[in-house]
Amino acid sequence: MRLSIHADTSVGGHRTVIELEINPMVALNAVSIHSLTLTLQLLNLMFSLNQKLIFTSSIGLYQSPLSLGFHTVFCLF
């Protein structure tokens, strides 16, 4: 699992990017991935209601040649 928080000034302003990436070679099953998806969607809703969320990348699964992974990005003021 990788969690990074960094500043992004590429769009003419300052924003904080929170990025979460999970590589389930640590034996995540379908239930835990589904729970994580729901948790991130809830965070997305909370940030949206507080009008702090600028952009959220697609929340979902991706397939790489070596493993199945999960990736999402939150960008905040």
C-alpha cells in the first residue's frame, strides 16, 4: 500500500493531492476491496459536501501484468 500527500501547482494554483494506491499482493479479497471502495466513495461525498474537493480520479480497480490493484486520487484546497 502506498499513501502520498504532496503539493501540485501545475494548474495555476495550489492544491494538496492525497493519493492512495494498494497492491493486493498482501491478500486483499473481493470483500475488502469492495469495503475500501465504499469508504473512499464516502470520503468523496464528505469532501464534496464541504466543497473542499476539487477533483477525484476514477475510483476503481486496475489490472497490471503482475497484480490487481486499486488506485484513487483526492485533490483538496
